Amino acid sequence: MDIQKIINLTEQYKNLSADRIALSQHIGDTSDERRAVAIQASLKNKLKRKLPSWFDAQVYIPSQLNLEQASSEPTALHKRRFVQNEDILLDLTGGMGVDFWALSSVAQRSIYTEQNEELANATEYNLGKLCKERNIELIHADSMLLLEDLLTKYEPTLIYVDPARREDQKADKRVYALEDCTPSLQELILRIRALSDKAIHTRILAKVSPMLDITHTLRTIDAIEGVHCIALRGEVKEILLEIYPNSNICEEERLQNTRLTAYNIDSQGNELSFSGTLQEEQTAQPNLSSSLGTFLYEPFGSLLKLGLYNLISERLSVSKLHPNSQLYTNTELIENFPGRKFCILEIIPYESKIIKRLKSQVPKAQITCRNFPLSAEALRKKLKIEDSNEATIVATTLYDGSLVMILCEVLP
């Protein structure tokens, strides 16, 4: 398919909806061309939100799934911190090329591989626009079949890989292990080690799903030296593993001393981070609140994913509302707390007589539940309160086991 022709047709019919393009008989010479133009039209708003630089460059997107699976621009650019100027980058799972585009902006030389022909062709077109001045090479092949040849020819100092869940895994499986993914990280590490006598010394940056079981991963991958959990506007998007194949760290040391770092990227691109180890978490002495202070804190999803609950309390001098609530309070505002911040307005007991009249006091509110017997949606239904950002109710369990609804004001 002539990709430039598709882009020209998309621009020509940019004022038509995707449905009208798909139904038209005079757009393009074939139904495949018409379908491709309709896909560009249907994805333009999502592309603009997710990858604004790519939208401005008028790139070609093969399918909606390709765009959904690609990193967003903020999370892709975040990965540049793992690249050094002298690096030779080898991307084993190039995909749509978003992460490759970001990483190659730093590396001395970059090699992209992708086995899917349609994706490889689209990436060749897109990177031709986005990476004009860079030293890059694109290869259409199964990288794992050519791994030893790629390693010996290019001698990469950084390998990037994004293992995908195998097709035989259930789609609704909420937590899974790297053994369920391909290419296999364990296989990749072993094959790199087998070439160590040929001076192949490299490190791996692996992007994995936020559903990954982190403790299980630390037990099974013996070369992990860092785990990074990235959230975008509070929502966990991906986990990155720093792996050094030629190191061999014992399981106990990995579990205790691997540095875990949580990041949150806000809508302006600003980042907050918090890091620690499981050993620091286990030895931390959290403060347990006997009463609520002036402010309430809810950690970002990336921090909750890493499970550094006690370390937050100890290091930031905030008190936990309950051992299992993962909410914190104090009397002096922490401006750079790695999470949402609230000013407490009122503490409302969760009692039937109060529930009945709460709607008149708070007709609309955002509801969050932490360590509470009801989900946010179930509580909203019971309170008969409409969803809105006008107010915030945080429902939780306090230190003494009592159930409360905390009426709050969200702080910037």
C-alpha cells in the first residue's frame, strides 16, 4: 500500500467523518485504501492526545490496536534517562516505533527490528519524518531468530524489549508473570551470556505491563538491578526493568536491595518520584494516626503498585489512617507529596441515619474508597450522589476500625 497516498487522501478528506469515508465509493482506488483513510480519520483525535509530535508530523497508523499498544509521548520521552550518548541501541520489539523514536534521540546509533511487515513499513515511513538527522537502521525480521547475528554485528550497549503476553494466555488474567510473555527475558539473558566470551556486554531495558507480579519477577529474573513504575496523571501505565545480563545477583539480595522507583507525570509533563527497597520497606517504622490531621494524602498508583507503604510514612513524616488503608494524614501540608493532596473539611461517620441525609448536604461529589467494604460505585449508589468534581468524599477505615467518609477539598 502507498502510505503517502493514504496520508494525502486523509488530508484531502479531513472534514469527513470516518464513517462517511468508509461508506464512500470515490475515495481511494481500492477498499483497502478507503479503509486505511477511515482508520486515520477515526484515530486523529486520540493520536493528537497521545502523541502530539507524531500528530503534527502527519504519521501513518496501521490500526487502532497499534496506537493503543504504543507508549504515550510523555512515557516514551521519560525513558530517555536510561540512554547514554555513546550507546548503541538495539530495539528487539520495535512495534510502531514510539519508544525507539524517543530512545534514539539520545543514542549514538540505533537499530530497530520488527517482524510484522505492515508495522515495519509504517515505522519506516513515520521515522523518515521524525528521525531525519539520526543514525538509525530499520530491519524487518524476527529479532530472536537473528539474535546472535544482531549482537555480534552491532555489539549493542543497550537492548530495549517490550515482551507481549502470549496468545495462549487468558485476556482477563489480572496479574501475570514474564513466563507468560514473548520474547522470553530469561532466554534473552541466557543467550547474551553465552556470547560473553565474544565481549558482548550490554544492558537491557524491558517494558512490561503494570499487571506484572513484581515480587515474582524479582525471584525469577536474576539480573534485575532496578524496577521503575510509571504513572501518567496518577494512572499506572508501565513498568520498566533494568537488567544487566552479565551480573548474577542472588535471589535474597534482589528481593531486599533492588531499587524500586515510582514516577508520576502530570498533564504539564512535570514528574514526581519516590524510591526505596523492599528491605527499607520492611524495616520502616510507620506512624499510625490516632486522629485525623488537617490534610489527607493518597499516594499515586505507581507508588501503591510498588508497595512502599510504610516507607512513605517514615520518610515523609505522615501518619497512616489504618495499617491497611494506604491513606495518610498530618497537620502541615507537604507540597511535593507523591500523590493526591486534600484539605479535610469534615469527618462523617458511616451510619445509616447520616447516609440518608448526606445527599442534601453533598448532592454531587467524586468518591474514592480505600480499605472500605463497598466499592466507590456501590457507595455512590447507596448515597445517591451524582459524580462530580465539585466535592470529594474519601471513604475508609480509621485506626480504631470505624468506617468514615471524609469530605475533602482537592489541593493542587
